[in-house]
Amino acid sequence: MPRFVSAKPDSRLIPLPWGTPLAEWPTEHLVALPRGISRHVVRFIRVGSSVYAAKEVIEHLALHEYRLLHDLMRMGTPSVEPIGVITKRVAADRTELDPILITRHLQFSLPYRSLFASGVRQDTVSRLIDAMVVLLARLHIIGFLWGDVSLSNTLFRRDAGSFAAYLVDAETGELHDALTNGQREHDLIVARTNLFGDFCDLQAGGMLEESLDPLHLVDMVETRYRELWSELTGVEEFSGSELGRIESRVRRLNALGFDVAELDIQTSEDASHIRIQPKVVDAGHHSRRLLRLTGLDTQENQARRLLNDLDTYRVRTGQQHLDEAIVAHAWLTDVFEPVTQIVPTELRAKREPAQLFHEVLDYRWYQSQRENRDVPLTEATHGYVRDVLRKLPDEAMSADALAPLEGRQLADPYDPSKGFLETSEEAPPFDPWEAAAEADEPEAGSGFFDVASLRAKAAAKEASKKDGTVKRSLAASVPAEVDTGD
């Protein structure tokens, strides 16, 4: 009988066919969603209105990742939510099956291949790199060594005009009190290697602009990471007459979306020289402020945009003298909620509310410029729904991202790693590497790469060792014959 390890159990998961290998699950339990490349069998399963990601992996890795994801959630790090681990799985023929790690599907998220499928501009790639860099820096700040930095292990959500990155795979991760420079450098080396491969793969598939060089892109990742890390943790020294630089440093970190919980300030004996270094920085400066004022839980850049609109509303309505929390409540009920309520129910899966509000504000600005007048927000919202939103794919589930790419269809929509259906009658191009690999493959039945055969050999070897041990033990217990010379 399967064993469920979960801090937030969902009883609807219990009746599912856990005795069946995940790759063979009936499609009535599955939902076809885009995902990154994985070394494991991964499927999206639907129970009621909830969607979960299921990954088949050996037990100690499943439990390790489950606990790490819990720690990351507790520390407020952007990552997927762990639901549980299913162990003690046995097939109908009594074969033991690997456990399954269950995580909640991150709504409105997109794997990198979905973003690149229809082609992206150079500035979009730059924003994706920025999101990846911020995620890596946030992980390093809390002492998390990722160990497998890649685009495939990352999900992206729209964040106003930028993106926010989320960690998906923590299988190789380690959580420490603090990371050494060597550990951070190790993650950067892994990032360079994996990201270069990801970008080369996109380039080979015709999904990367010709002007974008994979080597230049990974150099950009490393450069931006070092710049951000220096800003977050670097030492700054100046004369005692420049005390304003202390506040300037804090404001720069706030502008990047980080709060300073502790700032180490050292002065010389005569106070002529000052040395400062941020010791504890915490991401989410704007999102925490918006959450405190309105209860809206958003991405960092979305929060920045909504707070700007809140400040504008406060000035426009002449409420500067009122408490900020009172004005925020009025803005929420008079401005934000009416916009989201205009959107028809059937279109609400296309954008999450904060992202939708940001895009409505953009639409309103462009419309006002074109018509040379101040377009009312309600009118702009109706225009945005009509001209923009109806034409967008659903991102709450991202299923639209599985649409055929230039006439090509996936061989298996539940397992994108199987590639596309071959519709052409022409023979595939000759690949000398694959041909050489096939020529070197051992004959079937030779025992090589046969798991059952290898296990049988290992069992026989272990039995032989035990048999030898028993014989030596018996020989030692029989007294030796003594030659008396008779």
C-alpha cells in the first residue's frame, strides 16, 4: 500500500493509480502542459480544479527535495510549493516502483521553451536573464547552493514589464548558514555550462535570434550576477563628509527590490572615514509594502507599478493629508477592483489580476497619446479586453503553449521530451555520432544495460560472498589433525 508523506495532504490524491508507472498513467488523470527538459519522468495530474506536477525519482532524492522546498517556502524564496511524497509503490506484478514527488503547479507560469516558441526580441531575452540573475542572487543570500542552475529548472511569470523567476528543481540543492565564495563560484560555473547548452539548443531549433550569441548571453549572466552581488553585499568606503551616501546605498537596494535589515557601519577614530556593508538584505521591498497596504500578493515589479498608481491616485484626489492605509483601501475599491471586474469570467485565465492591471495602464497611456486626451480607466479597460486580452493565450494553465510550432505537433503532449511527429516522407539526415553509437551497442540479451540481468548478477555475487564466508567459518571451527608419527 502506498505511503503518503505530506504536510498539506489532499485526500483526492489517494485514489489515483499509484501502482502504475507514471509514464503509463491513463490520460484521464493527466493534463498536457508545457514543461522543461527533465532527466526523470514528469507528468501534470489534475484532481478536481487543482493541478499538480508529479516527478518519479528515487526515495532519498524525493524526500531531500521535498524538505528543501519546504525550507525555501518558509524563507519566502520564489519556488514551487511541495505537496508530498508517495513512497512504497508496488506494481501489479509486485515490482517496486520509485516514489513520486508532488508539487503544486505554479499558475500563470511559463517554461522557457514556451516563451521562445514564437520568437522573442533581444530585450525580452535580457529581461529573462535579469530574472534568472535575481533568483540566483536571492538563493545565494539565504545560503542555498543550487547545484543545477539551468533554464529547464526555472519557471517564469510575467512581472509588469519584466519577468520573475521561480526555482522548480531542488534535487541537487544544499542549504547552508552562508555560502562561501567557492560555493557561489561553483554555481556560476554550472550556470555557464547549462545555460550555454540551453541557448545552443534554442539556437539549433531556430527559436533564438541570429544576432544573439549563446556565449555572449552566458557572459551577460555572469557579469550581471557579479554586479548585483556587489551591490547587495559589497563594501563601500567614503569620507565622513559624505554621510548622505549611507541613505543613497539603502535607496539603491530598495530600488532593486531589496530591504536592508542590517547595515554594518564602521568609522575611523576621528570620524573622517566611514565604511559600510549591507549584512542582511531581504528581497520583496515593494511587494511587502503593497501587501501590507492592500492585501494584494504580487510580484515585485507589479507591486512597484501598482504603488506608483496608488501614489498618483492619492495626489489626484487630494488625499495627501490622509493616512496611507486609508488611501490604499479607497484605491483598491475605487480603481483596482473595478478594472478586474470588467474582465469577463472566461478571459480571466489569460492574465493574473496584477499583471492585467499593469497592462491596462500601459494600454491607457498609449491610447491617450494616440487620441491626445486623457482616456478614462474604465474606457481603457474595455478597449484592452477587446483589442488585446481576447487574442492572448491562457496562461493560468499554459495549455495554449502546446499549440503546434510552425505546423509541427508533439509526439506526446504529456511528455514533450519525445519531440515532434515526423510528417515529412524524406529520410532523416545522417548523423555519424548516432550511427557510431548504434554500432557500438551490445547485442540484445547480452546482459549489458539490462537492469534485471544486472540485479541477478549482483544477487549471485552477494550469495557467493556469503557462501565463502560460511565455508571459512566452518573450516576454522574443525580441529586440525595432529600427526603423531604412529
